[in-house]
Amino acid sequence: MPSAVSTPDVARLAHGVRAGDRTTLSRAITLIESKRVDHRRSAAMLTQALIAATGKAVRVGITGAPGVGKSTTIDALGTMLTGQGRKVAVLAVDPSSRRTGGSILADKTRMVHLAGDASAFIRPSPASGTLGGVAAKTRETMLLCEAAGYDVVLVETVGVGQSEIAVADMTDFFLVLMLPGAGDELQGLKKGVIELADMIAINKADGDNVIRAKAAAAEYRAALHILSPRSPNWSPPVVTYSALTGEGIVALWGHILAHRQRLTVSGELAERRGEQRVKWMWEMLEERLFAPLRSERAIKAALPRIEADVAAGRLAPNAAAEEIAGMLRR
């Protein structure tokens, strides 16, 4: 089947993306998300054509438990930034979106200001795939948004488990949102997520919650003292704010800029991004190598039999691996 996106089309897409055309950007992202082999080649050509125009944006990862107010926070922060003349892209990493449709689709209705803002671009994660595949597509989408002139990229993790690590690995600043009432939350707190945090922000610090939010912040600060910070050049602050009233949003952004300045001066930002690019390369290579396991009919048909034989002890795991590798080579 001939490619639906020829080389001249890639050149036109690249030109439209650099010009900041939203329709072209959406088409380019759709190409990036395609699983067709010819589209993957075109996507690689497109990202290569745009790579020089990327890397200037502030990349912020945002996570938090359901109900913490991620969408409201993104709406308040993003609206403040567009009010300052910035262009904001909001992306999601959601490996469960095949089932849920991606919660950011529903969140768009709660981002009442940002969803209608001409200086903002909101894009959910691909509608299917493994975490590694979704994360890879989100990285590529992030680069396209940067090439289109979006100077702040907010990457929201709406999945569970390893999605927080994936987002931390593709952003410069990892923001962990929490609610007042830290006493109970600290008991079930995932140490790994907190160790990744560049800042903990306690939302809903308004009305009767202000005192509880300050108490929660004190407990999180105490917890951070016994953990190793993510960066030797930055001690993660704990702040309180209200996404509903906007109180503390300016200060929250100020910490993100201070972090960027400090890591830029020390050289850590450039080093971290270089490491992220290399890791991204290996993850994409792994995704490509394992793609036939999900797409080749003969291999997909043989896997249940091989797994059953291994589980029953009829086939040694290394022999099974050799059999599968042989099918991949063919």
C-alpha cells in the first residue's frame, strides 16, 4: 500500500507546524500516533525535520490522586500563563485510555477557561497501547508542540503505577499534587513518587481548609527530610495553594522557574534532557522490536500455546524465548 503521507507532505506538515497552525499540528500528531509502518517512517522524518525547533519549552509533569484537582490546577495555571503571553500545551499519559477514553477528555470540560483559549492546545494520549508506547507518542507530541511555538508543556499522568515515572522521565519539573489531611495520606504514600517530586503542592488551601493544608505541608516537609532529593541542586519545596481561587498559583509557577534557572546554570538540565533522549531512543527501539508480537497473526496465534507449554513445564523458558525469537527473525 503506498504511503498516505509522502515526503512532500511531510515537508508541508513541518512548515505548517513551525508556523503554529493548529490544524496542521493536529494532523501531524495523528501521523505520529499511527501504527502503520509507512506512517512511522514519515513520522521519523517529521520529527527529524523539526528537532532543531524543539527544546526551548518549560516541561512540567503533573500527577496526583483522583479528586486532588489536577484539571482545575492545570486550568488555573495554564490560564495565568496564557494571560502572560505564553502558549500552553496540555498532554496526557494514560495507558488505560483504551478502556476509559482518557480522563483528560472529560477533564477538558472542567478546564473551562483553557479549553476555549486560543493560546492553549489540549491533547489526550493515544487511545490504546502499552505505557511505553503511549509515553513515546506523548514525547513526540511534546516535540511537535514545542516546534509549533508552545513554550510551556504540561504533561498530566492520569493512569496508575508506572505512568508517574514515565512522566517524570520526559519532563524537567515533576509536580506532585496533594490534598489537606496528610496524616492519613502519608501512610499510603508511594515513596517512589515522592522521591521523584521537584515540588509538592497542597491544593484546596481555601476557606476552612487553610489550617489543614498548612498542617499537611508541615508533615510533607518532615517526610521529605528523610528522602534523597531527585537533584543535588534542588531541595523540593512544599507549598499550599487553591486552584479554585487562584491563591498561590503565581508562587507555584515561580518555584518552577527558579528550579529551571538553577538546573540550567548547573548544567543539570541539559544533562537530564540528554539522558532522557537516549532513554527514549532505547524505549522506542524496544517498542519497534516487540511490535510483531502484537501485529503478526502467526506469532500472535502461537503465543498462547507457547505460554501454556511454559506454564505446564513442558517447555523450558529459554527454549520458548528462542522459539519466539526465531519467529521474529523470520
